[in-house]
Amino acid sequence: MTHLIKTLLVSSIILIILFVIYSFFFINKTLPNTYFGNLSVSGKNEDQVDKIITNYIDNYTKQMINISCGSKNVEVSLADLGVNYDAGSSVSKVYQNPKKVNFGQFIKNYLSALVFRTYVNPSYDLNYSQLNNKLDALLSPYEKAPRDSTIIFDAHEPKISKSSNGIVVDRIKIIKDIITNLEGLSSERIIASYINSQSSIKESQAEQALEKVKALNNQNIILYYEQEKWPVSSDVLLNLLEFSPSDQDINGYLTLEIGGSKISIKDIDISDKTQPILQVRLNNEKISLLISDIASYIDKQTADATIEFDGQKVTSFTPASDGQQLNQTLAKNLILEKISVDNLHPEKNISILLPVEVTRAKIANKEINSLGVRELIGTGVSYFAGSIPNRKFNIELGAKLISGTLIAPGETFSFNKLVGPVSREQGFKQAYVINKGRTVLDDGGGICQVSTTVFRAVLNSGLPIVKRTAHAYRVGYYEQKGFKPGFDATIFSPSVDLQFKNDTANHILVQAKVDTANAKLQVDIYGTSDGRKVEISNAVVSNITPAPPPLYQDDPTLPKGTVKQVDFEAQGATSVFSRKVYKGDQVIIDETIRSNFRPWQAVYLVGTGG
């Protein structure tokens, strides 16, 4: 017995001595069987651990995470996933943590290290929001997202779109696999698993929203200010609405909170949960955008009037223009008050007068006051795309000759008298004109573009027309941009003239401007409005007759075999429209304007010369 005790005592002393030697040997080193990731760092001092781990992390962070999506491989850097390793903290975990414990745990750790491996995970930060966004961007091309039913318009009628289920990557598994790789400093390829993802809104869940949109679409909604109108069409209405499930948490996504950040995972199956319905509401932000767009048309700065003379002609004129500004906040409130998804307005026709704040312009000088040239009373436009250079030149010259003309009360405007001889001496160039049943080159071709535009301005101003003659045949220039035949006026000095009378109580001013970039001529008539209103009907075009067959004429002045077109075909037609001018309840002009256009044949000259 005494021998056994001695043996045990000696053995214990030997073991203690060995443990002391063992612990003393590793007192400034990492314990045996210590691993950082899959890398052994046993028996290393702190400097060695720092160097090994820092190099290991540096090399690892340069590698890419590989994700297999079926037959496709996706690579992404750790930085793009929001991963940031902390080498210093990792070194501290490896070197110090097993030793900074109580004595009992200290003995246990040292003894355990002789038999079992200890794996120390690296310290790192992970931006889960960045991780989620990057995974969405990487994986979405390889997914079929579920599609909810919503409301669409088909031929201006609302209907329910079809829903469909999707197939998406299991985000929970992907994130778990990524974290496993990060903690083990592993580059193992991650295999994406796919799961079914159901739509949250089926067709039956959108029926209530459809009925609401139908009812709203049946209302005739118009926003207006003065003569300008902005109808709320089906397309505009759809853009103002927003659709969403009644329970936004039941949307096919699982929201997890990891590391203090919320991350949405496409992984939840809502088939057994309470089914949400599709809600519809007006989107305040979209209403604000609509109002802002309308404001860009309404808003304008105040401009004071100015006028300058050279003898009896106005050389410079700026009309007075009142400033306007749409009150966007009040306009939005009016729209929300009149247009409601849940509480429909009782009236089918809803007209909303937009609230506009007006700042009156000042009259700059006494001449404008005395003449009464205060405001725009009528405008005419025409287009001349395709004109030859000489024709464009003549249009600009004619516009310059009539622009700035003042017409006194009771005075008759004569186009021919004002422009004078349409000749080379007057500065006109040769371009095509209608003369003696033919289209020929002559001085002043294109001057009828100016007379036509004046005619249109007079029509819109409500002034009486004294003389007007239609062209012999339809001219393509005067039907550009949708104008129908009959809104033209030809002149041929001195016999064929365009005349109108100023039957207002004040002077009127004719201004013309040419927009060569857009091939557009505009004539504005200024004066003082006496309240007259103009109604012009749509032109009725009838008696359309085909152009005669082309005419080919021998011309010995042209080389043999040469063919030159000198006239162009046009269909014959009759155009009729009416104009009524009201002053209050009284009709002061009631007229029918008729134009008879002859069919016109193309003419070709055929060279017979030597």
C-alpha cells in the first residue's frame, strides 16, 4: 500500500513537472492543435501569428466567391458582398483567448489542446444590406420572379393582368453557405438551390380594385385653365394610381434581422396564409409630377409692353404679357378633393379649374395706350418644308414687308398695296408660281405662303374678310401639319388681292415671324379684344377628282433623252367650311367659305435637241 502511494505520488509529481514544462514552453505561443480556418498556427508566437494571419486574410480577400446557378457560374468579390475582415482582432482571438481564463479553464484548455483541435474563426464585419442588394443583382437574371395580378388598360378599358408563380434562388441557403465560407476562409463553390415562389396577388384578389378603377375611368375628368385643357385619359389615370397588397408583410419575402440590419429573403410560401387583396389608391407623388408638368405650360414671367416706330410703321413691338403661376399645392388639393377611388364624385363630368395666380403687366408707353395695341387677338401658322431656297427667301422677304403694319379702326388691309410689286426690282427671286394654267418659274414664287398665313390669322381673329381667292389647284405646302384644303389665299398683283377690314374700335398690328429651322411661318394680329369669339367648322372636302394623265412635251432646247418635270399633279376637290363670329350673344359674322380646286396634271419636257 505504501509502495502504491509512493508510485502515485511520484507519477503525479512527474506529470506536474511535465505539465509545467509543457505550459512553460507554450506560455508565449499558441497551443497545439490550434487552427485558423484550415491553417495550423500551433506553437507560434504573437508576431508569427500576426504575419501568418495577415497574409492569409490578404490572399483570401483577393479570391472570388463562386456561385453556380444551374449551368451558369457567377463570381463576386468579397468587397462587393460587403465583407471586411479584421486581421488584428483575428490575431487576438487566436493568440490570447485560450489563455485569458480562470485557472481551471486554463488547465482544461492546455490539456484539451494535446488531444483535440481548436478552430478559431476570423473576425469580420458583414454589411447585410449590401449583401442582399448584391445577391439580388447577381441572381435575378437566373430567376423567374413571381408576377402579381394588377390593373392594366387594354384599348382604354381596365382589366386584370394574369398572375404567375416564379422560381427563385433559396436566399437563406445561399447566405448560410456564404457565411460558412467566410468563417472557414474557404473558396468552395456554392451551389444555388431553387424554390417555388408564389405570387401574392391572384386574379380573384384584384376584382375589388378593378371595380373601383372601372368606376373612376367612367368619369370624364378634365383639368383646365382658360382655353387650355388637360383631359385625364386612361393612360394618365393609370399613371396616377398605385396598387399594392392590403398586407405589405405578406409579399413572398421573409424579412430577417441579422447583425442589426434587415434583409429580405425570397423564401416564404404564402399559400396557406391569409390572402391579401389588391388595394388601389391615388399616388400623391405622381399627382405632384402631373401638376408640375402642367405648370411648365402655364407658368410664365410678366412682360411689359414696348413699341417703337419708324414713320408710320412699327419697327419693334413687345406685347404686354401677364405673369402666370399655377398654385401647385392648391391644385393638388382640388384634385384629391374631386377625384377619389373609394368615394366617387356624384357627377360623371368633372371639370377642375386650375388655380392660377396672375400678375398684371404694365403698359410701357403712352403710344400703346393710345393705339390700343394691348394683346394678341389672333394667330395664323403655315409650313413650307421642302421649299427651294429661292422660295424660302421670298417667304422671308414677304413676311418682313408686312410685319409691323398698323391698321387704323375702319381701315382695310390690302396685301398687294402693302407688299407692292412682286418683282425682281422689289428684291424677289424666281420660284414656282401658278400663271396662265401652268406652274412656272417667276418672280416672287412663295409669296402666297405669306398671304395664306395672313388669311388664317384673320380667320382666327374674327375680322371681316373683304377679298380672298383660293389657289387654282391644291398646293401641298398649305396642307402640311394636318391643314385641310381651303385654308389658303392666293394673290397676283394687281388683280388678285387679299383684303380684310379692321372693324374694331382700336388699331391692330400685324406681326410676322419666320422659323426657318422648322419651316414655319407665323402671323400674329394684336389689338384690344372686344370679346368676340370665333367658331370655325371642320372643312368638308368633296368632289375629289383624279389628276389628268401626265403631259409630255417635246423641247428642242433640252438634250435628247432628257426628261424634266415642270409641273406636278394634284387631285381636284371642293372644300367648304363655315365661320361664325360672336360678340356676346350676337352673331356679327356668319359666312361659308368655299374653294374649288381643279385637277392638275404633271407636265414633263422631253429633250429633242442634238
